[in-house]
Amino acid sequence: MVKPSRSYRVFQGVNGVVLTLVVLVTLYPFVNIIARSFSGERQIRAGEVTLLPKGFNPTTYEIVFQDSMFWRNYGNTVLYTVVATAVAMVLTTCYAYVLSKKHLKGRGLLVGIAVFTMFFTGGLIPNYVLVTNLGLKNTLWAIALPNAISVFNLLVMKAFFESLPGELEEAAQIDGLSTYGILLRIVLPLSKAVVATMVLFYSVSFWNSWFSAFLYLDSSELMPVTVYLRNLISGATTGGNAGAADAQLSQVGANIQAVTIVLTSLPILCVYPFVQRYFVSGVMLGAVKG
């Protein structure tokens, strides 16, 4: 076994120190925001909260958890995220698989149309008029359909499908599989990494989204939790109405933003460890070909 040179050992030491600092710098905001969410208003305003809570105060959590509308909106968020991600994955996968076929007539035009929408959109008012005229307003589909395909995700999946050996599909065709059979039984089982990555991208995007719901949904019972928490922050900041919690907002104004961030980030942070092993490999595999 070759003994590492002195310069290589120095590099390893410096690299370890730098990466440790990066990890600490990355973790600090998360730890700080959790500490702030459990701290008292006076301690937060005085800047005393760093890594540990000061003046332990769970009042904000209690107010939010006791509000039935919070749980209704939280359930809406779960429903919207699951359905919208499923729709987005079906459309993106099918479109990407088609675009990966170099023998497809008009392939360049289809790719160009997709890329064009990446830089130019119809605008807010035309989109609103279209969604309203289609009868999608105040429905789940107003959240799921307008953002069903991300062009970036589409291009990543297209590049990944192009990197798969064509001989596999040729052998499947000889065995009598149809196009859909090849996609479902050959291509997708080999694409777990990129599929998991795309699911993560879409689910995070739909979970954190609030503007579409704010624009297309009128009833508070249809709103996702991001809009609920946005209104809670707005009420704490302006002294306006914030649902069932407005009577006690003066007690939680200083840490309500921290509680908002914790509650909206927690589900994604719980899911990420189960898919993170696919994350880097999926993006890198999808970048093999342009």
C-alpha cells in the first residue's frame, strides 16, 4: 500500500477543516430558527438567542396547533402536494421519454417549444383569465395543472433517458413489448435515481408554493398551510386579522416567523433522508448528455 505523501495529508487536513466549517455554517441557521421558535419575545428582540432557546415559550405552537383551520390547511397541503407531484411526474416522464427518441420527427420543435416556455410566459393576468375560463378556479387543478411540467426537470429526465443503452429497448421490442411496456417495465426500473430526484424537486416546490393558491383559491378552507402561515405572519406584522390566533398575536409576534419556518420545513426535512441517496446520482446521471 502506497503511503500518502505529506502534501496529500496536508490537503486532507485542510479539506476536513473547510468542510467542517461549511457544515457548521450551514447548520447554524436551522438550529437558530428552532431555538427562536421556542424562545420568549423579549429574549428574541434583545438578540440573546443563538443555539439554545432563552425564556422557553411554546405559546406560538400551542396557538397554531389548537386552531382547527391549521390542520385543515395542513391536510390541503398534503393533498395538493401528492396529487400535483403525481400529475407532474406522469406528464414530465412521458414527455421526456418521447423527446429522448432521436428518430422522432419534429423532435427539435418539441424541445424548442419546451425551452421557449422556460424564458417566456403568458404573464400573470392571461394565466389568471385562462384558469378562470377553464373552470379551474377554487379547485385542486388550479394548483396542479398550471405548474405540471418544469422544463428544467424535463431536460434532466430527457438527458437521462438518452444515456440508457438503446439495445435494451431493441431487445424488448423483439420480445413483443409495446412502447408503454418498455417505458414501464424496462426504462423506469432503471431510472429510480432520476425519478426520486424529480419527485423531491416537485414535492418541495408544491409544498412550499403559496402564490398560486393565494391567486386562484378564494375560500380559507381550500388554502394550503403556507397561505395560513403567511396570513399569520402578516397579522403579527401589521396587527390585522390572523384567523383564530389574532387575539394573542401580541404575545407571539417575535417568534411567529420562526415557528412558521419550522412547521413548513419539517415534513420535507423528514422525507429528504430517505431520498437523498438518489439526489446527487440522479442529477449527475441526467447531466451525462445535453
